[in-house]
Amino acid sequence: MSFIMENYSMILAMMATGVVGGILAGLLGVGGGIVIVPVLFFLYQGLGVSADTAMLVATATSLATIIPTSISSIRAHKAKDNVDFDLLKRWGFYIFLGVMVGSFVVTRVDGEWLSLMFGIIATLSALNMLLGKKDSMFKSLPGSTGQSVIATCVGFFSSMVGIGGGTLTVPILTFCNYPAHRAVGTAAAVGLIISLPAALTMLVFGQSPVDAPYGTIGLVNLIGVACIIPLTVLFAPVGAGLAHRLDASKLKKVFAVVLIFTGIKMLYQVLA
């Protein structure tokens, strides 16, 4: 009880992160990590944690929270036959390979490199939401070599910045004339392939920085995981329900603008 009283502001902020992450995931189809990572990054700094440590812990904690939400999402999309298991068989090994390399790098690099990478990916993702064309750029996916390179890069960069499969996988698949709903469903499965081994690697092999927030094992903050996961899972269906009543396309553009400012702020903090 004393811990809760002493850290109630952090706990409430993390719970709010879970609510917002869940609603946005259901409403806009964006991965929770693209929301959770920057919120935790700035939250931890507000608690006196250095920027480097804040980014390392935010990345690992975000990946841990993605595991159960990915499982829940896979079940929902599988029921609608929107998960391409043939594609997953082709991509799975290469995604895993990229994840393992990326996870190892995370345990060895300074947090400012992760902040820089997240800022770039977040900004590009937001620009894609705002300006992305609905027409496909390519008629189909590339050959086996090209797909293996894509899958490896998706695993590597996603694990490096604490995001699931949706942020990178959905745009790539839709650019290649892939059905949108099937892209989202398949990306949910990609998120599990990314988040499970990445989070475990950072939990077991990551070394907790001296200024890591309380409750951190390896690089994963277990308090953040415990606060965020239940509310993300609970509020994702709420967001999905709102999507039928609200103009999700306009809301997505508003979110994209916020994400651009967030990405730029992270880049400024690293480069200034």
C-alpha cells in the first residue's frame, strides 16, 4: 500500500496509457507501441530517469505489453479469415531473425540511438497516415529474396523501437496491392512474432540501468506491464466500437499530426 501511495502518479499515468493505447488500437488500427513508447519515454523522464534509460525501458516495456493484445487481435482476425498463414510461414523465420538481432542491439546501445530511430519511424508513419495514397504502388509482393529482406527489416526495426507489426507491416503490404483487412490481421500475427522473443530477450539479457524506474527487471518495467496490459485489452473493443460511429479517417489524421509533433520532439531532444 505504501508503494501505491508513493507512486500513485506513475501508476495512474501508466493506466491512462493503457486506456489511450487500447482505444487508438481499436479505433484507428495503429499498434499500441506507437502510442505507449513515447508516453512512457516522457513519463519516465518526468520521474527523474535519464533520457537514455527512459527510452530503453519504454521500448522493452512496450514490447511486453504487445504480447497479449496481439494474441487477442489474432483470434479476432482469424475468426474472419483475415490472417494469411501462408505469408507468415514465408516471413516467420526472417522476422524472428531480425527480432533477435534487433533485441540484442537494444541491450548494447545507448538509448539516444533508439530515440532517434523511433522519432524517424514515428514521423514517417504519421506522414504515411496523412499523405499515403490509397492506390497500390506495386502490383504484388516481390519474390522470395525481396520478401525475406522485408521480413528481416520489419523484425529488426520493430524490436529496436518497441512497436508491433502494424506500423511497418500494414503500409508495406498495402503498397504491394495486398487486401487491407488481411494486411491488418496478418500484421497482428507479425506483432506476436516480434514482441514475444524481443521482450523475453530484453527481460533476461538486458541489464537494468542504475536509474531505471522501480520494478524494472532487465529492461522491462513490470509495473508498467501490469498497469497497461489489462486496460489496453479492455479498451481495444471500445475503440473498435467507436470506429463504427465516428469518422475514423479524420481521427487518424488528427492522431498523425500529434504523432508528427511527438516524433519531432524526440528527434529534437536527441539532436539538440
